[in-house]
Amino acid sequence: MSQNSPRLNLPFLQPSQAQKHVTHNEALRQLDLITQLSVATTNASTPPAVPDQGEVHALGPSPTGDWTGQAGKLAAWLDNAWHFVTPGMGWRAWDESAGQIVIWDGSAWINPPVATQNLDGVGIATGYNSTNRLSVRSPATLLSHDGGGHQLKINKANAGDTASLLFQSNWTGHAEMGLSGDTGFAIKVSPDGSSWTDALSFDPATGAASGAAVQTSADDTTAGRLMRADFGYGPGNLLGVVAQSGGSPTGGVIERGSNANGDYVRFADGTQICAVSLTAMDCTNTEGALFASNAVVWDFPVAFAVGSTVAVSGSGGATTRFMGLDAPTDTQVQFKVLSTAIDATALAPTATAIGRWF
């Protein structure tokens, strides 16, 4: 029969043993040390200078002084001497300095393993509830990579449900972004947490933007709104064919062109300017006290709006010459070059017409 218990190594009383109380007291003392085990420190290496009676330390891998050669054991100060106990696999102890339970795994004192699957909830520095099953109270939360990228996934069961990030102030919602009630990404804002405005929404099929932050019409000049490409203008549609619908521009801002009848510029507001340098001509025909060129018709390179007022001006080609103009139509004007003296020099007159194209 063994003289010690198999698990706690407690000494047994033996038949016909003298001074049985010594063996019994040794077993009680060992039970007093290891039952409801509490240690002052774990992984200890240096004995305290003045230990208390019954003080226990869980020694680390390289103890020194009176603990030399006792690595991994429990060191207990009893009756002015250190007594050593070898812990068994799975022994539990309360680490007084760390304020937590530790377990002996056969080679070191470790934190107890924690089951992390299918938890009811987790509260970090705060409590969780049935809705907020993960709750964190902290100045910041870090989600980092594991050697590459990192994705944060927010999944909803059906298209009509919500998958979003809600931003609150004093527990009142003021901004939300995500998939709210459909599969189109949207950003909405609120002054009070109850009335909400869809600031910006994106069509999931086309990516086109809409919402209160975007122009609603071509004449929408609300401050702070984003300019729509089909209403506003930018490098892509600044120059191009101008167009309009009901007086509102629908095409480019500036249109420039030329043909055999001259050059023209059209603006999105309806202004049109036509210019031409005509065939050189002399002024040898008597016209009262003046001398004139033959009558010439200038067909505008593009027509003006029917019924609009067209203003035409020009230069006869020299300081002694000027142009005499008939009333222009929307498509042409007739004129002569006039001179105060007969002038057989062939000079090219120029003319400019200003009006509207709509």
C-alpha cells in the first residue's frame, strides 16, 4: 500500500505507526495550502524579504535564492521556512496580484480557456442586451488586418430590411448610411432622430445619384446642392451643341461653328453672334453725294430665332468707308459699302450680327 494519496500526495497513517499526529498534521497542513488555493504571485522568481505565515507563490521557470531549483512549484512560507508543493495538471488558483483565476497546464500557469462560440452576448466595459449583443465602451475600436486586407460585413436577411451604420449624439440618431429598406446605398440625416431626409441615394443598377443634396431641376440654385450633369455644366459639357427645352438649357454652354457664310457662337442663355469677312469690293457707284459698292446679301451662317431682334454692325474696310444696312431678317441682311469719295480700291468689309437663337 502506498504511503501517500495519489492526487494530492497526502501522507497516510500507517498501521502501528508511532506519533500518528505528526503524519495527520502534515496532511492537514498540505490541505490547508492547496485547498481553495490562493497565491500572492504567479511566475515568481525572487523570494520576498519578509513573507507572511502561509504566504504562497507560484514559481516561474527560473526562481532564485531560496527558491533555486524549485521551478514550477508552489512555495509556501510556514514556520519560518519555505515548503514546496508540486501542482497537478488542472489545479486552479486565485492570483492575488492579478486579480484573476489561473490554471496549471503542466508547465505554466495560464488563464482559463473561454468558450467563444454561440455566446448570448459580450459587453466590453459595458453591458449588452438582446438587441445590442456586442457592446463596447471605449475611446476607439480597432479592426485590423491579419496579413492582408480587412472587410467589415453588415448583412441583412431580406431586401426590405436594414443594414446600416447609425451615428448618434446622446443616443439620438442624426445620420445613417447603408441599405435602408432596399438594396440602394443611401445616406440620410435628421435634426432630431425622428424626421429624416434622404440626402444622397445611389441606384444599385446604374449608380446614378439622387436625393436632397442633388439638383432637382436645371434652374435649381439651392446652396450646397451637387450639380447634376444633365442640369449643370462642367468640362464634359461646357463646349458642345446648345439646346433648350421650355427656355431651360439642356445641351452645352457654348457652341462654336463656321461655314461658307461666316462664323457663329451660340450661348446656352440664347445669345447668338454671327461674324463674317466678305468679298473685297470697291466704291465706284454714285449714290447721291456718296459712292457705293454693289448691293450684297449676307446669309447668316445660322439663322436667328424667328421674330427676334437682330442687330447688325460692320466695317467698310477703311476709315473713309462705312456700311449701309437694310433691316435684317432672321436669316440674312442686305447692305452696301459707302464712301465719301470715289474709291476703286477693293477692300473686304466685315460684319457682325447679334441676336437670339431661341
